[in-house]
Amino acid sequence: MELNIIEKFILLSLDVKKGKFLIDSMSLNYGIAGAILLELSELNKISIKNKKIVVTDNKLTKISIVNACIKLINSSGKQRKAKYWVYKIGNKSSGFKKMILKDLFDKKIIKINRKAYVWGLIKIFRYPVINPKNTEEIKTKLKKIALENEKPGIEDLLLLSLLNSCKLIRILFISKNEHKAAKKRIKELTKNIEISDAVSQTLKEIQTAVLVATT
């Protein structure tokens, strides 16, 4: 099943069996913001002009969260930098996260389990992955790119840069040697890969903004 960058990011953030998120809430929230902005970039909905994000295509898509963020950026009275939008969208990520998880649930990729404690006052949600093969396929591809020099597509590059910015690389590449090699390779890829200037500039701005927000 075809998944977008946002959905892949969420899947990689989850423990496939326990359904818990593997990174802290701040990294997750700003990671979601970065994933949304990168998806908008890949769909040619936004670009960077004078270091500020501008909407270049207002046409709505089939992805509800993408449409919501196009409207959000358009509603701003002026053009703003990627850093502003990473914080703005990140601070709204609780609602956006629910939208993404519901989409994954509707696609029968995850379950949504709820447990109530203290007479129902505290509710804990878990999102175990129905078929871990989906997550493993994404991980395998990213590992081949980072460790075996397999050529990445644009989406792979965007996803790797995002994972590197919000602490998921350490979870994906567990051993010290793999982690070190992967970080070096990702840095080379985001610097040297042949992609359009517009995508390259957008990627660097968003990557930097997410890194700053999560640290």
C-alpha cells in the first residue's frame, strides 16, 4: 500500500507490537510538522522564497492533513520562515497526529487500543501495527540507502533527513558503528544528491528548523 512521508514517519516512530511512540513528545510533534512540510514540498504545494515558505499551489488533495496545512499557511497574514511553521504546526500536532493515526487505522495498517484508568478519568491509547511487514520494508530500504549506498529517491532522502533531525536515526540504526555510518551518509546525501534547487533549499530550511525545535 502506498504511504506518504507523514504516514511513514509515524510508522517508524511506533513500537510495532506495543503501539507506543519511541521518541519523546517534543521530537514527535516537531517531526510531524517537518513531515507535513516535506510532503507539501514533494507535492509542489510550497517552496522557499527569500528563506520564507510560500504556497505555490492552492489546489486541494486527497490527503486531509495536507489540505488543512495549506489552509493554515494561507491564513497567515504574511510569508514566514520554515522555523515559524515548524513551531506553529508542531504546537497543533496533537490534532494532526489524531488525523494521521485515523488515516492509518482506516487503511487497516494500525489498531487503536484504548485503556481507561482511575474510573475512566485517564485514558491511554496504543497503536500497534497490524502487519509489521509495512514498517520493516521501509526500514530495510532506508538501511540499504544509508549503509549499502543504494541510490535514494526524493522521498527516501526527505524521510532520512527528517529521521536524522528528530532522534529516530538512533532507533533505526542501533549499533554505534551503523549509527555513525548512517549519519555520515545522510549528511553526504542531503548535501550532494542531484535534486532541484527548490527542493534542496526547502529540505535544508525544514531540516534545520526541525533540528532546532527538537533540541
